Amino acid sequence: MNKAGKILSLHPSNAIAGGEVLLKCEDFQISDEVDCRVFFDSSEAHIVGASATRVLAVVPKKLTSPYAEIYLENGEDISNRISLTVGEKLVGEMHMVANPAVDPSDNSVVLTRSGSRGQELPVTLFRLETDGYLDELPIEFMNPTGVAFSAAGQLFVTNRAEGKVCRISRDGSVIPFGNNLGVATGIAFDKHSFLYVGDRGGRIWRGKNIDDFEIFTTLEPSVAAYHLAFGADGNLYVSAPQLSGFDNIWRIDKYGEVEVFYRGLGRPQGLAFDTSGNLYVAACLHGKRGIVRITPDREAEMFVAGTNIIGLCFTRRGEMIVATSDTVYRLNVGIYGILLD
């Protein structure tokens, strides 16, 4: 009899370093006299808890392949193997406060080193090319927070310290687009090219130029930041993390009417939709941390295991870009984000 047992399933099947994954198994014999271990490829993983039918393990930081084979070991016995999609580390030493953004013209990703509020850093905006090269953008911009591209391919960035949003031209010019927007954090465009800005003080602003921003609707203030995303249904979805551990995802129609789309997430942050209408949220679900997938029928499950995740976006190649507070990863999940025409 194989004392390492048999692995039946893995959940979730995607993770970044430090995430917790659950192995459901059978006949994994746990004993103080026998060295029972879990391996991801050749890297031994820390076991959080184990029984004959369940093993909870932490994804090692040493993994370099986009996929890892997980197996159990009991003495000299080894179980079958199961595959995990692993986030490839792209860059560290960032400071993301909201979602990264993909440039529709070339599939590069715009990242931020935001710094603490009011802190001036020498470089705050970066462009991660598809070949992995990290380019420092020669733009003086303090506390970049929310980043988004318009349908015309123009980059917009919020500054939470000064309560403004600016357009960044291709030549590096910073052009004011909206002022006096409170603590301006997450941003998103609708299909009519209106820009929405989340003020963590409790307001969502809407406008098309610097002179016509108005309060679109109001919500409860956030302890961190507002995060915004439009669904294919034309509604605006908002997360505003609190301290309750049982927070809402809000859905707001074109008239500014607010309803609860989903309730029960811990500290929800960045949002993104795929082409099937699923919503992905950086949050905690049932005490587990990572990226939660919520179906149009409001069924929720953990999709990516990971800690300290702030935001995410999808590339035009079916990759998910996952940003923690200081590190950016890429996962080959074969999922595409929606494009609002």
C-alpha cells in the first residue's frame, strides 16, 4: 500500500508565491514517526495543516516554471502528481494601490511606485514591455494611484494626494483632466468615454473634461481605496474595502442607482471582468486570500491563491497580471478581459 496516498483534487488550481492551496486526497498516512512532506516540483512546501484526506500547503517562493507538479511524500512512498498554474514573477519593488493597466496598442502593462501620500519619488510610473523589459517613464507624477486607458488608447492616472486625474501623452506631457476630486483613487471608462473616478471619501465622480466633473453617486467611505470596473452590461462595479471582513461589491446603473451585487468578501480591492461576464476581485473569501471569481449568477470561488494582492488585469494574450503591494506576476490562465467599445 502506498502510504503517500492519492491526490484527488487541487483548489484553487492557480496561485502565486505564498498562496495557500488545498489538496483533497485519500490514504495519506500522517505519523510522528514518518517524515510526511509536500513538494512543488523539487521545492518542499510548508504544510499549514494535514490529515488523511486534506492537506493545506503554502506555494514556495523558489518556483520558476509557470506550472508546478505537486505530490505527497511519506517516507519512500510518493503519490500521484497534480498540476498547479504558478504566477511568474515579472518585477518587484513596486507600490501598487489599484489595478495595473494594459496598453491596448502594444499589450505592455503600466505599473506604479506610488509611495506614501505626499511622498515624492524620483520615478513613479513604469511600462513593462511584453519581453519583460521594465521601462522607467520620465514623467514627474506624485502618488500615481488609479491607471486606465481610454478607448482611444490614452493613459489616465489619478493622484490621491492632490485629488486630481491627468492624461499622460505619448511624449510624456502631463495634462490636467480633473481637479478637486477628493482622495482620487480607482478610475474606469464607460463605453461613452465618460471617466469615473472613485474618491475614497465616499463619492464617485464622472466627467469628460476638466470643466464638467460631477458627483455621479455616493457610497460609504473606504479605509483604503475605491476600485472600479465596468461590466459588459454597462453597469459600474465598485469595491470599497472596510474593516468588517464582510464587504460588498456594489453595482451602479447608468442613473447612479446603487445596489449590492455581492456581499461577503474580506477587504475587496482590484476588479476585472472576463469575456464570459465573470468578475474577478482581489479579496478574502471564507478566510482564504487571493483572487475571487464571481459568476454572473453570483456564485463565488477562489480562483488564484495569494497574499497582499491589490489588483489585476488581463492581457490580449489571455494572461492574468496580478499585482501585490510590491510585486507583479503573470499567470497563463487563457482568459481574456472585456473590451468596451
